[in-house]
Amino acid sequence: MKKFELLAASAIALIAAVPATAQTAPAAPAPAAAADVQDDTAGPDNDIVITATKRATTLQDTPISVSVTTSESIERAQVRDLLDLQTLVPSLKVGQLQSSANTNFIIRGFGNGANNIGIEPSVAVFIDGVYRSRSSAQISDLPNIQRVEVLRGPQSTLFGKNASAGVISIVTEVPKFEFGGSAEASYGNYNAVVLKGDITGPITKTVAFSLAGNYNRRDGYANYVNLGIKGNNRNRYGFRGQLLFEPSSDFKIRLIGDYDRINEICCTVANLFDGPTGAAVRGVGGQVNSNQRFSYDSYANFPSVTKIDNYGFSGQIDYSVTPQLALTSISSYRRVKTYTNADSDFTSADLIGSNALTTKVDTYTQELRLASSFDGPINFLIGGFYFKEDIKSDGQLTFGNNFKAYANLLTRSAAFPTGAYSALEPTLRALLGLPASTPATAFGAAGQGRFEHYKYGDEAYSIFGQVDLKPVEGLTFTAGFNYTNDRKKVSTNDSSTDTFSALDLVQAGFNYGVTPVAFGGLGLTPAQATVFASNRGTGGNPFLALQPLQFLPPFLNFPNAVESGKTHDDNLSYTLRAAYKFNRNVNVYASYATGFKASSFNLSYDSRPFATDFIPGSPIQSPAASPIRTAGLALANLTAGTRYAGPEKAQVYEVGLKGNFEGFGINVALFKQILKGFQSNVFQGTGFVLANAEQQSTKGAEIDATMSPTKNLTFTASLTYLDPVYDKFTGGSSFNPATNTVVPTNLTGATPSGISKYSIAVGGTYTVPFGNDKAVILHVDYAHDSAFKIAQGLPYKASPESLNASVSLQVLKGLELSVWGRNLTEPKYNPVIFPGVAQSGTLSAYPSPPRTYGVDARFKF
């Protein structure tokens, strides 16, 4: 039997789940005013108290599909950041792409948001109740985490912004009114050093504080062979300070300030398939680690760098208006500054001189809500959320010193032995009436390229609420709503200095065919003129073969006379749910919910007018009128595409069961989730194309549980089954396997790439006490995804897995020493495949991470 089948059988036999997804007994809900401040309390028998529904309730009494990973589980599994969290929550997938600033969160197969600053994620991330709108603000190594809640499915009725696929809610410890803290130091292979520490205590009888810090440094495990530099390293640190004012039990203020810094070389790219352009790369002296899809050795002119400064402030006020009514206010300001630069041809040839991007994101949020805790049959929560965001983004992609020679090698023929790219320059300039070239304007000159400048503004508000009705004991009906109004505006100031990409080759061919000019005046030799005359005689255009090299054409900026650069969306989402508590051990629920995410702009050079605004092609090809042509805005080589993707609208049908017994707990959810207008963002070699899939759906099941045969032994596991399909996606794209290039494709009926049908996570912790306050703690966890197709249209598949283990010695109260290892089986797979930049037919890929291990010392006081 295959390894996966054995593990799946084990998971089903255990009927197990991720840590802390089931408990042993329910606890009474905390007062509404405590929902976000003193939410770390636990009920009888160590029930986990969560705030997934914006109230402090036990996990057992929360009738939604939610997984909770506690701080203890995070410590035992040596989870370093959110990338590692997916090994404990199989319905959550986290992918890091070309830089540390590009991280994508996916729940139940739905999620996007990386690689394009104009796209907000479908999976919303909240840290201590504050929405983090971009992935670069979500990946910090937060110290002093209390728990991580993963809410599956649309959550728009309780979260104010863009939760169409799910929510990740990270909760950190609240300052305490007694002194305490912790310190942790870890050392591992690749000279990995991780330091964390926090301290908390009272300042006065009504004011408490906490200070926390983290440092994470590791040598790179990848090699830039020709540069002698390591890649894929870790170099990040952060600080976090909190003040808690509690003048009375009815009034609390929590202030938080934090700063994180990342300065890393990331991320190494492997050559999966060395395509037909590989010979030209080597012809200009470039080196490629050919066809080594799992290798950490690569070549480049300079290492890919990522720098992120992420900081912000938030204030939360909790006030009990009456013993049964609690008012909560959360205000925040955040700024994220990122700088990335990559040698995006991923070879030692200097084809791409730079691919740099600098982005500044300023975000303001305000949430206000009122919650009741009546003894009667009706309770409610109502709130409002305001969001304002301003983004400035400046980027460039320029040619390197070898690009011109590379282009000439690609265009060599018997008629043009030195390459048609440069040899035809005098001809094309003469036919199109252009001045003679200078060194700076010659075809393919180093430093030519595209230069991007974007300004983006988003202002949104939402009103949300929920009512619970308990007509009889044990039965609860819930109805919730969220009305969202979202307005975005964008302005661009992009340009291209690539002389060749601005040429109208169709017009040049037409002029050559109708205007007899002596070949000497066109810069052609007699032999070349003969070839061209023959081609012209058959009605062909001898210049069209050069069009693939025109990948940096002029950009039509907007707003303009036709395009406003604005979107305005509004939507009413709602939730209907019935939950019944048979007894203190068993709850069931059934729900129908909808969700919403507003339109997203394509803030990249591949932002193009909609087909309804523009008919692409040369005027002699497309003489028909279109709004952009009528307004006189048409540019050479301008094509149609999308400026933005319309809204996503989600709906989910779900039934669930939560069982909680002595020594055993189980959560089961069956669902069908539908996303209409899914915002697809596909890389096509030089940029990303944003499009809406008309409808994507997933049927699935989740089984989560824990089992404790004895007080010192706990087994955990989970099983997620997903059956996704593009119900309708006429404007999709996929790889053409014959050419390894991305082409438009009707994906209706296809299975989306990157999604496993089965995902499991199993684990166990065994504590062997001896002496006073001494114990040996053994922990192991294993996660596995069934094989999935990595990229649409290609045969390559991946089957990620992760085996992690630790042995800890508790030598005295509060002090623990550990030996740990992560990714011990070191599986080989490629999480992402993409076309080579400026190398048609080449495929690039990210290799899976290596094995890591080390020692750790932790002290809590």
C-alpha cells in the first residue's frame, strides 16, 4: 500500500485533528467586554476559549469550521513563521514566491493576493483584531503568540474586509498584572539562530505592560554558484510593546506598537526545463544549471534581495455600557515599505539588468461594535468597519549588457548570420521614418526598459451584525449580515524606453510591400533583399518573426478620456445558521453563508484596456472604431486585457458536528463552497494577467479531533478532502505543453492546479514525568498532501510532506531544553512553476525547502 494510503487510514482510524481543535467540556461564555482583551481564560477541564465570532466562547460552542493552534503546539512543532503553520492545519496552504514579501494564503483551495500590490487577499489576516491588507505585512515572526485561529469559508458578516475565502486570526498575549515572561534561544543547521523574549508585569494597580522581541538569522541553503553568495537566508527581527489600562472591570484600553524588519536574499529559482533559448543564453557567456528542478545551485548577475519595514500602532477600547452590553473599538495605523530586486532571467548572462520594485502602503482602520450577553433568548452583535489605504509603487525592468547580443543570437539565419534584431535596425528605421540610432536608443541597449509609477487609493466601510435566537434550550438560530461599500481609484505614470518594442512591425511590413526602395537605402545586402523580395511576393510580412522580442511596449496610462481608473462596489453578504446542542458533549450545526471581496486593480505593466474599450492591432489591421481609437489614445503594439478584476462573491453550504468526550474530541464539517468571479492572477513570462473566473467551486470534508488515552499521551490528526473544479472559466490560461508558453485557454470543467484532493496531519505528544518538576516530552507531527498538478496544462505534479519531531527535557519548573528537527524526510517537489523571463520555452520553478534541525532552550517565569 502506498505511504499516503497508510497515513490516511491511520488518520481515519484516529478520527484525529490539529492540536486544540476539540476539548473535553464546555465553558460558560466570558462577558462580552472581555471578547478581545481577557480572551486567554480557559474554562473547566482546559477548554480553549476563542474569539472567532467576536465573542469569547469555547471552541466546542462555536458553530463554525475553525481550527485553533495553541502556543504550546507551535512551540512543540518548532513553527518558525506562518509558512510552517500549514503543517498543523491541512486546510491552510501557505506559499512563498519570488521574495519574502510575496506570500499567499489559501484555505479550502481558495486564495490569492501575492505578486500584485493591487490585489487584496481572499484570505484575510488579522493580528490582535487588526486587518493586515498585504502579505508583506503578514509574515512577521511574532513573539508571544497565544493562539492562531483559522476560520474556513467566507466570514464577511463578522469581519469587515475581504474575507471571501476565510480568516487567519492571530492572537498575542495580553499584558498581565503580575510579573512574568519567557526567553528562548535556538541554534540549528545553516547557522540558524532564533532568539525570542518577552516580559510583562504591572506599572501601577491599573496599568500593565509587556515588551517582546524576536531575532531570526540563518545562512542561506541555496548557492549562487558564480557569485559565491548564499541565497534563501533568514535575516529578520522585530519588537512589540503593549500597555493595558484597566481602571475598572468595566473599562479597558489596550495599546500596541510594533516594528519588524526583513533584509533577506530570496528566493532561489531552479531550472526545470532548459528551453530553446538556452543555447542563446550560453552563447553570450551565460551559465544555467540546466534541468535541475530540485537543485539549490543557480546562477545570477546579482542576488535577489528583499527588504521590508513593517510597523504600526493600534488601540482597543472595551467598555461595558451595562452588565449586558459591551462596546469595543479598535483603531489602527500601519505602514509597510518594501524593496525587491531580482535578476529575473535567473542566469549568469546579463539579460535583465534589474527588476526592482519599491512600494509604500499606508493603512488606517477603525472598527466599532456593540455586543450583548442577555440571559434571555435573544443576543446580538452589531458593528461598523472603516478602511482607508494609500499605496505608492515604483518599479523598473531594464535590459542588461548581454540582451542585445542575446536577441541577435535568437534571430540568426542564413540571410542574417549576425542576427536580424540589429541588422534590420536601419531597415525598420527607414521604413517607419525614424531618426538614426544613438548608443542609448539602439535596439536592445543596456538600461532600456519599462518604468512604472502607480498611485492607489481605497476607501471602504461596512456595517455588520448578527442576531442569535434561542427559542428552546439547546437550539440556536443565527442570522448575520454585512453591507460593504468600497471605492478604489488608481493613477499611473508608466513608460517604456525600449525603442524596438515601440515599432509597428505590421506597418513596417506594409510600407515595405507598397514602397519600392533601393535595398541600399534600407540597409539590406543584395542577398537579404532577395530573401525579403521573395517573402513580400508571397504576401508575408518579413518582420513579424521579431514580434516575440517586443515584450516591453508603450503603456497607455490612466485615468484618460476613456478609462476613469475607478471602481465602486457594494454588496450585502449574509449568514443563516441553525445549531443544536444535544448535551454537553455533542453539537451540530447547518449554515449557509455568503462572502464578498471588492474589485482588485492590476498594478503592473500588464494592465491593459478592456476589450470593450479597445480593438488591438495596427490601424491597417483593425481600422474599426473603438473608444480608445476614437479618442486618439491608441499606441503602437497596445493590446487588450484587463485593468482590474471584478468582485469575488462567495457562498458556502455547510453542516458540521462537534463531539467532546472524556479523552476524545471530534469536529466534522461537510461543505460545498462556491466562488463567483474568482480573481485569477497568472504569470506569463514578463508580467501578470488579472482575470475573473466566472465560477469555481469545491466540495469537501474536514475531520478534526484529538485523542488522549492517558493524561500524558495525546494523539492529534486531521483529514481534509477537496474536490475543486472550474465550473466556468472561459477567459483562463494554461501552459501549452508543446511550447511551454502560457496561452489563453477555456478552463471550464478543469481541476484548478495547486490543490490536493487529500491533506492529512497526524501527530502525538508523550510526556514522561520524573522527579520534581522534571519530564521528558516526546513530540512528532507529520503532514502530507496527495499529488496535485503544479501548473495548468503541464504534466508536473507535487506531493508535499513534512515530518517534524522534538525531544524536550524539562529540567526544572519553567526551564526546558529541546532537540528538534523539521522536514526530516526532505521531500523533493516544486510548489510553483512559471515561464522563464525573456526565455520562451524555458520553465523555472521553486525547489522545496531542505531539512532543518537544532537545539533549543526555553525558560518561562
